[in-house]
Amino acid sequence: MFKESGKGPALLRLHNEKRLLAALRQVRETTRQDLAEALALSKNTVSLIVDELIARGWVSERGALAGRSAGRPKIRIALEAQVLKSAGIMVERHQLRWMVCDYFSRPLAQGQETLETGSPQPVLERLAQLASQLASDHPGLLGIGFGFPGIVDPRGGILHLSSHLGWRNVDLLSSLNLSVPVAAMNIVKAAALLSLQHDRLPADRSRFYLRVGEGVGGALVNGSDIYTGNSWTAGEAGHLMVEYDGPACRCGQRGCLEAVISVPAIEQRLASLAPGLSWHTRERDPQQVDEVMHQAGTWLGRALSQIMLLLNPAVIVVDAPWNKSAAFSDAACEAAKAQTLSFTWQNTQLLFMQQTFDPAQGLALAMIEQSEQSVL
């Protein structure tokens, strides 16, 4: 893969450096010897790279490893995560959110603002201004990820369709003039990357991430790779039909999962039952709220059964505000079990997360992973 002449050694060294950084990001703290063994590199190669990273201020030594009574002590090393930063900016209908994170995806700064999203050009101009400001405020950013709802081609940086924003065929990145790497992706797929850090499945086990917010979306993840499909619509679980002749969806169909369990759909249904009733005021009438949650969970279960049978992931992660309701999660499990092959059900893990994953944080993580995988 790498030649031993010309630029070959430099490329090989850069490749190994990025592998080392990725390993340190996963284990947080280790030793040169353990890194050499984990990466199948010589101790000398690892030591040279680590010494260079220490000189840059990216890595520091943390003292001798405890417990060794004889021989040369192992010295603990760790990333200075706050030095290596990335940023994510996400756009939803009438809202923009941004976050700057360290190399461990911990937020360092964040903010949000309201804006009119009906027309792409003013939004893209505001994104350019904000991105330029973040790059100025945080020198050395590894990259800035931009996230949008809808069908996004991450390679071409094109948003083909967003029913939430009302946009079609928008070039997202060509108007940016930044000194840092940039990328564009769907916001649900960005949040899916972040969810990987919160389970302990082996890297070769597939996961399906399903997010409920203003819309409903999903992403199939193998290892750390998100499968986008031929037309970048893989994982669009929000448009699985779960209620024959149900309410109209933004996509033009009826009875889509998004049309019945998204935040606007549930809030509208609760408000129709009693004035002032919403998810945030659910204690006013817990019985009616439980009934709504049970029905929503049943609709979700119908979609989950299709995901299990067609994609057969090892785990399905449900990221929804309704997860706090036992009526919702119990009904989803009951419906999914009833409509799925028993063997498939027994070999699929369902996780209803109690915390929500922020797509802006996932976009920052995507830029870190892009940096680790790129070799100039």
C-alpha cells in the first residue's frame, strides 16, 4: 500500500500517527509498549511518534505504571484531549445549534440560535459566518461538520431533499471559504456515530440507531461506518408505514412512523385531548398521556419488527424523548416481539436510551474520525 521511496515513508509515518491517535482516543491512557503491541508496530516506531506528539503538546506522560517490581518501568501516556478540537453545526427547522468538542467528544463550547430556514442562501451565509468565527476562536480545529435533516450526499456535499426545511438540490459546501476541513451529513447519521461510544458491542457487530425528534430517522452502522445506500436514504425508518391510511406525512405518504410518533405529532395529539396538555405537562393527566404513549410505542414496534427482519442488526438503539415512559417502551417491545420471528427477536438487543445524543456533538466526532482516516 505504501512505497518505500519518495513520499512513501512520510505517508507511512502519517498513517501510523493517525492509527496511534485513534487508539489513544479509545483507551484514553496506555503505554508505548502496549500501543506497539495493539497496533502491531515496533516499539521504536511508536516511541518516535509518541515523542513527536509530546513535543507538539498533543500527548503527555503521566508517570510510571503501578505494579511493576522489576525491569524498566512502563510510562503511562495520554492524549491532551483539549488541544485537539473539532466542531459541529446542525440546522433544523428555524434553529441552528453548534458545539466545539475535545478529542474525547466532550463539549468545550456550545450555543444555539433561531433563524429563518425557508430559503437556503441566508442560512448558508450564516453558517459561513459562524464557521469562520469558530475557526478563529479555536485555532487548530481538526474540522467542522455541518448537519442537516434530509437526504444528504456526504461525498458531494449536496442536500438533495429536505421536507423539513423545504430545500431541494442545495450545494452545502462550495460557498465556504475556510482554512479547516469541512463535511456535510445527515443529522441523524451524525448522532448515530455518537451513540457508538455508549455501548460495548464488538466493532464488527451491526447497530441500528433510531432517533425521534422533529422528524424520525435512522442509520445502520457497521463498525464505525454508516451505510448510506445507493441514494443516501438507507435508514429512513421514519417513512416506514405503520398505520394504514394514517395521518399525512411531509413526504406525501400516509401513516409513516414520523407522522405518528415525531415530537410535533405527539404534541399535537396530546393538545387535542385536553387544552394545555403536552409532554412537558404530562403530570396533569398521566392516564391519557400513557394511552398516547402506548399507541406510539405500538407504532414504533411495528417499524422495529421490519428493521429486525430486513437488516438484522445486533442492537437497535432508540433515542426518543418518549423513552422516559414505560408505556412507550413496553408497547414497542410487545409489538416488535409479536411481529418478528422469535429467533430474530431473541438475538436482537433493544436499547431505549435515557439520554439523548446531540447531532452537533456527533458532527464534531465525525470530523475527528475523518481526520484519523485521512492520509495526505
